[in-house]
Amino acid sequence: MNRAEYEDLKSRAVGAYLGLSIGDALGATTEFMTPREIKHVHGVHRDLTGGGWLHLKPGQVTDDTTMSLALGRTILDAQGVEAVGVAESFDEWLRNKPVDVGATVRRGIVRFRTHGTVQGPIDEYDAGNGAVMRVLPIALCGLGADRETLSRAATLQAHVTHNAPLADAGMMTVVHMVQCALSSSTRAYQDMIAMAHDLGRAHSVYDFGKKQIYNPSGFLPDTLKAVFQSFCRTDNFEQALIDVVNRGGDADTTGAILGFIAGALYGQSQIPQRWLKVLDTSVRHDCEKQAVALLSLSPYISGQKLSIRA
């Protein structure tokens, strides 16, 4: 890889992490609102204004970003993905009273705290979006890993709180889409759309079809159908995020997931400056630093196998 190729890859990795945090902050304003309510209050919501049901400051993020950063820190500290370390980092994150904690996430962390278990029982009712919203660090540190290793790493972090095969399938599609975007292939956008459609063919509940998804719930298939529709109907970072957060529902998470998918595809330079200027400064710094460090740990850059300890 030459210098220009590395700089492009780094831009996409940083773009993905910043996209996660910006999508989170942008969507938090419209979380749990219907499209009609959004239109009445905001017209078209397009700026990091804060507010929402959580009464956030402009540029403030929620659990989607802070939990991702917690996962990234423990991966870097361990120089790999370690089950107990991941669970402990989530426990510490919860003890610090983060903004907005999902019920399934809380239940899994409390189970670890009480019983020391790093994997909950298989339960399709756990097919929420909480493990996918935080999976970006795995996509970055796992770049260049074989599919089995990548799946082990992703499900290890997921199963601390969400152990549902249906959710695992959606999560792995998202991870592969991000890594496809990082490749900078001229066919990346088309290949990513094909991956989303393949998921729908394998599991009909993910088929995002022609009917527009509005007010998506925290059930992962609902979340991803909205994300995929917004991704497929737009051709730039800004419009993709505006489209998805104006659908309402679990908008901080649809914004976060689409943010890191689109950020990986379009790169850091395509993120509007007006959003970057408002984003919480410490969060922006942490995202930029982690993105580069996680990428450096990956087999693609380091030439070393990704360490996983269950």
C-alpha cells in the first residue's frame, strides 16, 4: 500500500467514526418523534441543534457513540478482543451513568455484574439494535481478518448483551458493508447495496423493499430497513443522514449506524464542516484517535492475526 492509499483508508476510517457520532447527535433530536411531528417542529431537521426528549446540548452524543468508544478503548488496551475485558468495559460505562441506556443492554451488563457471564442465553427477543450501533470498532480492528475470525470478534462483543442469531446476521452484514466501503473499490456502493439485498433474501424480515420505513423501532430489522433505504436513495453523506433521521423513531441509532456506513464510503472530507464544528470536541478527538489506532491494529495494516480471547 502506498502513502496515498493509506491516507485514503485512514480518511474513510476516521469518516466512519465521525459519521457514527454525528449521526447519533443529529438523530437524538428527533428520537421517538414521528415524521409528522418532526415536520411540524423542525420542517426538515438538518443541523446539530440538540434538544429532543433527552434535552441534549448541540453536538452532544448518546449511548451509541459512548459505548462504541468504550469498546474501542478495551480493544486497544488488550490489543485484541477479550470477552471479559469487553464486559468489564461495558460495566464501567454503565456505572458512569451514560445518556440513554437500552433495556437489553442494561440487562446484559447487570447479568455480567451479578453472575460473571460474558454471554447471555440465545433469545430472539434480544434482536435489538444495541450490539450493532457499537460494532464499528470491530469492523476497523478486524479489517483483513478472515470471515470466521471477524464473526467471532463481532459476536463476542454482541453476546454480552444481545444473543440472537437474527441480530447476528444483520450485524455481520453491516460489518461487511463497512469493510467493503473501506476498500475504496469503484464498485463499493453497488456491492454494499447488494449485501443489504442479500440479507433480505436470506431473512425476509430484513427485506427493505419498496414500502418506505418511517418511525423505525429498536428491533434491528426495523432499524436496518430504514438505514438501507436511506443509503440506497441518496448519493452523499449529508443527504443520507438527513433522510434517515427525519424518519423519526429510534433516530439516534439509525443515524449512528448509517453514519458509520456512509462515513466509511464517502470519507472524512465529505462530512459537512457545520456538523464537525458543533460536534462535542472531546468526542471528535476520541473518534479520530481511536479510528487510526484500531485501523493500525488490524491484520490489514499490522500483518498480525487479530487476537480474540473468549
